[in-house]
Amino acid sequence: MKKIVLIGAGFLALALSMCSANAASPSSLNFCAGLAGGFYDKLASEIGRSITQNSGMPVSVLETGGSVMNAEKMQDKSCDIAIMQADVAMNLGLRDAEFTDAHTETVFWLHGAKGVDDFGKMEKDEIAKRYAVATVRGSGAAVTVSNWVKTDKDYEGVRIVELEDWAEVAKAVSQGYVVRSGERFEIAGTLYIGRTVSSDITEDFAKSILIGEVDDDSFTAAKDANANPLYTHCSVVKGQRSGLNTSTTLDPDTYCLTAQIVFNNDALVGLDKDSAKKIRKAVAKGVNSTVKLVRQ
């Protein structure tokens, strides 16, 4: 779904002048966000309004499935700006892009009574052979757990079971197993990444899913696209838990990472120098002024 968040009063004249100067010039910027009404969607809409107010260029906010879909759309040039997890953004391979840190997201390790209370225990061969990690196919969390398994060879035996949505994952975590293609997998838990735990998980399984820990230093050396730490140690505090209980300490140890606003400068190819400069400046101002309000 697409929505035009704001059209400046002077846009028509600007668009006509752009088109007459160069037929390849963009008439709008596509901003890949997230689900309608979600945090990514609201953040993109605010940034889009600022860009339009300061440049006259309209911004179309596109509803998407989140970080991984946004990355795919940036790669195929379906969107010019996008919000995504930093560990998803680092693999974009864009020729000329700007990566700006936005808000902080927490990596939640969620498990059931029959699962594993600390992701770090998955390093042990006897645990990795017994259990699998559930995740949603194509999600940012799937990217993170895959990155972690690749980062530390001690996790190379970890099996990942990809399911269709978070409700399905929550059920598997809650009951402690899932059957796929006739094979039964005992589920250690799942990674969920966000500011808080989604209602897709808590709505039906709040009493049977617990927040555990990620007590491991293996991932601290990883860097994001700006050469800053990709994952940083943090704790899951009460306000983030969405009512879920913890199984280890009061504030479980885990990792945090940033969401990043990515702008593909190639979107401005075809504009004259002054127009491109104006829009680039408006994008930077819109991003920087808005993310200051959401950074933790």
C-alpha cells in the first residue's frame, strides 16, 4: 500500500521544471517503511513530511513487511529511502548510500517452559543437537540469528526452523515443539527484535512464554555500515516486556542494535546539481531532526 504523506504547495512548478530539464528525473521519493500504523510507518511518515516541507518533493510511504523486504526493495530500486535493522542494512551493497542511526531495538530471547533460558547455551553440542531455534521466514530476526550462527563457529550446529508468522512461532515456543514435513523439532526459543514484544506473541501466549538471556560476548566485534558496533550489550527492562515474565534475572542480559534510515543517493540521478543538493539537504534534515525524537 502507498500513501503520499504530504505535497508541498510549490511541488507542481518544481516537478514541471524537473521534467522539462531531464525526463529521467524523479517525480517523488519512495520510502519503504513497515506495517500500516506500526512504528516504522509512523517514523517514515514524519520524515517524509519534513522532506517535502523543505524541498517540495513528495514522499510516498510504502507499507511493507519490514526490514528484509525493505532491503530487497532498495536493491531493486523500488524504494529510495527505507528503515531497517542495522544488521540487515549492512548487506545492501548499494553504491552510494547514507546510513543514519535511528532508535534502539532490543533482541529478545523468548522461550517456553520446555525450552532453553539462555541463547548462549546453544553453543553446547548436546543442546544444539536436541533443540532448534524458531523464527519467521524473511524476518529481521531470521537475519540476526543467521548472522550469529555464522559469526561464532561454536554455533554452527544450531538448527533454524522458519515458520510463516509470529503467531505460529509463538505457538511453537509455547508448546516446546513444532512438526514440519513429518519431522518433530524441539524448540529452544526464538529471537524477537523490536522496542517491545509484539502482541502477536503476547496475545495468546503471555502466560507460557518467558524472556530469557543472551549471555555471550561472541557478537561484540561485528560492525555496521558506518563501522560502529553492530550489536551492543544491554538489558531487557520492565517497560519493554509487554507483560511477559523473565526466567533468569530481573533485567535479563541481551544485545541491542539500531534501526537505520538508509537513503540511496542514486535516487537523485537525473536532477540538476542545485535540485539534487536541495533534496539531499532536505533528506538529511528530515532524518536527523526526526530521529532525535525517537533515539533512546
